[in-house]
Amino acid sequence: MSGEERRTFIIELLHNSTEPLSGSALAKKLGVSRQIIVQDIALLRATDKNILSTNKGYISYQPYKEQMQTRVIAVKHSDEQMREELNIVVDTGAKVKDVIVEHDVYGQISVDLLLESRKDVDEFMAKISHSKTRPLKELTGGIHYHTIDAPNEEILDLAEDTLKKMGYLILE
């Protein structure tokens, strides 16, 4: 199978999957190394394919049909408060799209999270607790940003207000 055929097949697999597919799973299915899959995904993303890399694997997405409102919020909290912070956002009806840190050496580092529910938050927290790595916020003294989106500004306001009441929101 040529590289072009493999990338076309990857797109088909992602479009037809209801769950994120890990690089290892794709590599096994296609009989190539995980590194080849990472390179293929990078090439596909560079050509504007709608593929996101999440902590659960790769997913294909379609841009929102309805106009979503988006906001970037600055937050700070302890590791013990991370679950509560994320649950506040999803409980208000907003989605946590990513986490962003501003590193002194590397500049902006952003990772897609795509958390929409408490189940998503629980799965993310389970990965954090079973991993030897630390959350990105550890690189910046706990200060980090999230892009959140919701169908309307009122939901974003509610998420911000609740985070502010809990002392997690950094007012700039």
C-alpha cells in the first residue's frame, strides 16, 4: 500500500469510528510503525483534514453546524482541584477544547482535550493519575488557559462566573 493509499484509509477509519483511534491501533491495523502513523497524521493535518489529536487518540471531526461561541480563560488551581475545575465547565454546558501554557523557552504549547461531559473528565483524570507525566500546568507554576466553547455567551458567562467564585479564574 502506498503512502497516499494508507492516508486515504486512515481518513476512512477515522470517519467511520465512533471512538478515538490510537496511533498504535492504527499502526497495527495498517501493518506499519506508530511513527509512520504520526507522520501520516501530520501530513493529513497539514492539508486541512479535520483530524484532532487527543489524549484518547485521533478523531475526525466536522466543523460545528451551529455557530459556537468561544472564549479563552486563564485559570490556576492545584492538582487536587483539576477535576472540579473541568467539571465546572462541562456542568455549565460548555466544552473544554484544549489546554494552553505559555512556556518561557518553548512559547505557546497547546494540547486538544475535547472534554464535553463528566465521563470525559473522569477518563482524562484517570489517564493523568496512571501516567508518569505531569499536567502541562506544572511547567508554568499552575497558570494555564483553556479554550472553551458553548452555544451561547450566557453559558460561557456562567462557566466563568462559577470558576471565579471557586477562585480558579485569573482575572487579567
